[in-house]
Amino acid sequence: MDRQLVFRKPKFLCLHGFRSSGKILQTELQQWPDFVLEKMDLVFVEAPFPAEGKSGLDGKFDPPYYEWFQSKSKSDDEDYSAYRNFNECVAYIEECMTRMGPFDGLLGFSQGALLSAVLPGMQAQGVALTTVPKIKFVIVISGGKFGGFKFSSPKLAENSFSSPIECPSLHIYGEDDIAKPYAIELLDSFSFVDPFVIHHHEGHVIPKLDEKGLEVMLSFIEKIQGVGGT
């Protein structure tokens, strides 16, 4: 009997930004055309910790808001020298991947993008996601690099970028994005092999895709369809 290959959409676990929610990220991604979104299986979850302070989205989107981990300094959200609940956050993501998976990749925005960028290396080092399939690709939107000039590295993640990350990756950042220097640092460090890049003209947002951005996005999706599960 001939074996028939059954192709499925690449499945992403989607990690929202700081003091946001899965529901908000899902709404923000509606900026992208339906024919793009229809090519991916996107699963949205809430971060494990309720927001400990005011959200920058207050007044734009309804609460509740959540965060993946926190600065160790409870009085300073901008202190990135040490963190609280990072290990717990990573364990929670692994639990979500076990319960809702299997997943092929990660998509993250802002704080979620930091995680999407670092987790493949952590998995390769054997310190995270050891009970779930290998991450095959990532989308990093307005992200950055742990261990760079802005974000110190949590101890668990300190060797995550010690070797180039070979899974296909798409990096998206804006010209007026507060994360622009950190996104560029991640790219300039050659942490990812042959990354796809969309540089848009907006700020710290999920952008609309112009003609060039759409071309890059579709090329990335074509690439990962050959990597994802069948």
C-alpha cells in the first residue's frame, strides 16, 4: 500500500508581550492578511504571572494583563540586571507545549520575543524543553538578546547563544521601535544562521506587511513548510 504524506500547517506557540495577553496578541496579528495567517496554526496562551504594575496597553485593550517574568527589582521595571520567575516561566512554557502540542515553532512579541529567541539555544544545551520535540523555527518580533548590552542573561540561559542557532528564523522590528537596537544586536551577533528580516517603518507594534515585508514573510513560510511536520 502506498504511504500518503499528510501535510499540516506549521504549528506555533505564540508568546505575547510584557503586560499583555494571548487574546491581545491574537488581535494584533490580525494586521496580517488572512492568506498569511491561514498558512500557520497559531496557538495563543497567557503568561503565567498576572501583571504586577500598569500595562502600556491600558486604554487600548481590556485587561487582564500578564507577564512572563519580572525584573528582580520590584520598584524598577527597567532593571534588566537580574530576574524573578524566569525558571518558572520556562517550565510553564514546556508544560503548555506538552499539553497543547506538539509544536513546530515559537512566535513571540517583545518580552515573548526574548523567549522565542533564547529557547532554541536553551533546548540545544539541554536545560529547557527537554520533554518536547525540537523547536524547528521561530518568529521574533521586536525582540532582543539575553546577554547583550540591555538584557543580562538569566543563569539558566547563560550559554544559549554559545553556538549559532540553525533553525530558520524571521526577525521583525520597526524603524521607530524601542526594541530596534536590541533586535539589531541580536542579528549582528550572528546568533541565528541565515535569518529572514522584515524592517518596517512603524514602532513597537505588530506591523502591517507592505509589499516587501509580505514577500519576506511568504519566503519564510515556504522555507518552514519544508521543515515542519508532515
